[in-house]
Amino acid sequence: MTNRIYRLLVGVIILTGLYFDLPMVLYALIGVVLFEGITNWRIPVIIGKLSGHNTTSEPDTFHFKQRFNIDAEHVWCLILGTVLIIVYVLFYDKLWFLAWFMGFAILGAGISGVCPLFISLKRAGFR
């Protein structure tokens, strides 16, 4: 499983959970994403190791100076989980549109392969 397909699945899960009002699905996704962010045991890497294929690496089209020894996917998971907790769990009455925006943005990143947050994290210096 590539990181691109993983982003596509995360976007579909967010939008499905929001559309059908399935809070347990979104809580489970938040838990999984935060677990991945804290431990750096990401689902695409685990599936790649179990299947014997390392298809998680994508071509590095952007070459930025590396300042931090932390993977950008690791930080992406932490940011996603934190923002979902803030938006969906704490302030959903006032910030409901941000959860939908995140779902569509992540779905678009999975379809197109271009994630603005991931590019920003690379530019900030994460590997």
C-alpha cells in the first residue's frame, strides 16, 4: 500500500463518517492516526513489510533542506490526529466545516498525489 492510497482511504473514511454520522468510525480513525503519529508504526509500512514489497516510497519530486530528523509522514499523522480532535471532538458545533474540508483535502491529496500539508512539512525541513 502506498502513502497515496493510504491518504485516499483516510479521506474516504473521514467523509463517510461525517456523512453518515458515525462518530465511532471517526474516533477509531483518530486513535489509529494518533497511534501512528506517536509510534511511527504506519499502516502502509506494516502492510508493505507483511507483503514483502516496499511500495511506500514515492518519488521525491521536491528537494528541500532537511533540518529535522523526523519523517514528514510521522508529523502529518500527528497534525491530522490533533486537528481532528480539536475540530470533531471539542468544537464540532462551531467548526464542523473544517472536518469536511479536511476530508475533501485529504481525499484530493490521495487522488492527485499532491498534499499541500506534506509539501509544507518537507519545506519546513522534515525528511
